Amino acid sequence: MTLTPLFNATPVIQIHTALAVFAVALTIAIFTIRRGSPAHRILGWIWVLSMAGVALSSFWISDIRLIGPFSPIHLLSVFVLVQLISAVRAARSGQVQRHRQTMRGLVFGALIGAGAFTFLPGRVMYQIFLGG
């Protein structure tokens, strides 16, 4: 394992990666505390801001270009931003089940699922963990 590929990446990729890794760590912390507690709310807001940063930073990453500077991952980023707003609104209006489902979808679909694709050959995470 070497962090050299990350250090050699553009600043936006470094920021994007740092925010995503931070969101993963926050996810673990949030899953271990009591739901609805003050700590859950504070960490939840930090998680939402981190994920918004991950989604927003992706618009400046255009390694895979299918339609101009955009790729299907940018559609996921728009979806993530919409879902973050939906999840926060659900929590604030007391729709706990909807909030839970939306957040779990974001964690397992956007964070872990999309994150898995960063381990494909040629991508930065692949180079960090698997060499290349």
C-alpha cells in the first residue's frame, strides 16, 4: 500500500477522497450510537455535509467523459444531493422510517457501492491498495 498515487492526484481528487473516507468513518460512528441522540444529530449533520462535499467535488472530476465533461457518476452525484435533502427533511418532520431508509440507501448505494468502483484498475484507490 502506498499513498503516492493520492499525493500525485489533483487537489480535487484529494479533497473528494478525504471527504469520502471521512464519511465512511462517520458512518461507523453513527451506526454505533443511539439514534436520535444529540451525538447522532451532530454527527449526522457532519456526515450530510461531508457527503454533500463528496457529491459536489465530483463535478470537477472528469476522468471518464461520456457526455462532454460528464459521466454517469455525475448523475449519481445529483441523486445524492437530492436524497440528502430528502433525508434531512424526513428527519426534521418526524418521518423516522423514511429518514432511515434514505440514509441507509445513501450509505450502501452511494458511499459503499459507488466507492467500490474506485477500486477498478487504473483508478486511484486501486493504485493505492492493489498497486499499479
